[in-house]
Amino acid sequence: MNKSIETLLNDQIKYEANASMHYMGMASWADAAGYNGIAEFFYAQSEEEREHMTKLIKFVNERGGKVIVPAVEKAKDSYSSLNELFEDFLKSEMFVTEQINHVIYECLNKKDYNVHNFMQWYVTEQLEEEAVARTLLDKLNIIGDDKSGHYMFDRDINAIATSV
Ligand code: OFO
């Protein structure tokens, strides 16, 4: 495996790990604040990101590359509002998309079509996750400060997310 691609894949492993911890922090904050639906949503997101990390680790190993399992980054543990929470979610997904696009770009530059092909799964996944994050933030912006709206958002978050 080309060294620069290996480095980029190891960076991506770290970004997926960071996203997993970031979402764990979000889940825990929501759980403590009584938003059980939002907490479950982020616990599941955290698991998914961990799976994305593992998939990359297995792939780099299969290709004979050297995996670097990253240190855990401390997650943000306090949010001033649901809007801040979901703005962070969207920002995090947009950041990961940018990094994946960068890997794809470098794969084409280095003519590594194997990694390019593997990364297509991540492209599709990011499209979906960004769409979900945007939809949830749009709904929260409609709700504004309405407490009963927040109650219903928490109750219905999974239905909203799976309808995207
Ligand atoms: Fe790893 O899927 Fe989003 O970030």
C-alpha cells in the first residue's frame, strides 16, 4: 500500500474514533438531561462510528498496511441547547465527509483504485448521515424554543431519522 494513502487511512481511522467518542459524549449529555430518545440515537451513532473505524482497520491490515490505533480524545460534555448539540453533529459529519473526499482525491492521484473502490462505501454513508443531521437540525430550527416541541422531537427522533 502506498505510504501516503496508508497515512490518510490511519487519519481516517482516528476521525471515525473521534466521531464515536464525540457522539458518546452527546448521548451521555442527552441521557443526563432526560432526552432518552436523543440519547439512544447518539448511543447508536457512536456504535456506528466505531464500526466504521473497525472496517478501516481490517481493510488496512488486509492490504498489508500498518494500522495505528489512535488515543481516545476527550468528548465535549456540555451543551447549552439541543440546537448546539445538533449543529455540532452536522459539523462533525461535514468534517468527516471532507476528509473522505480528500482520501478519494489522493487515491485517484496515486492511481490506487482498490482503496478508491473501498472508500465508496464511506461516500454513500456520509451522504446519508449528513442528510439525517441536516433534517434533524431543520426540524429543531422550526421548533425553536418550544418545550413541547422538544418533547416530541425527543420522542420521534428515530422516526424522523429513518424517514430521511
Ligand atoms: Fe463514519 O460515518 Fe459519519 O462520520
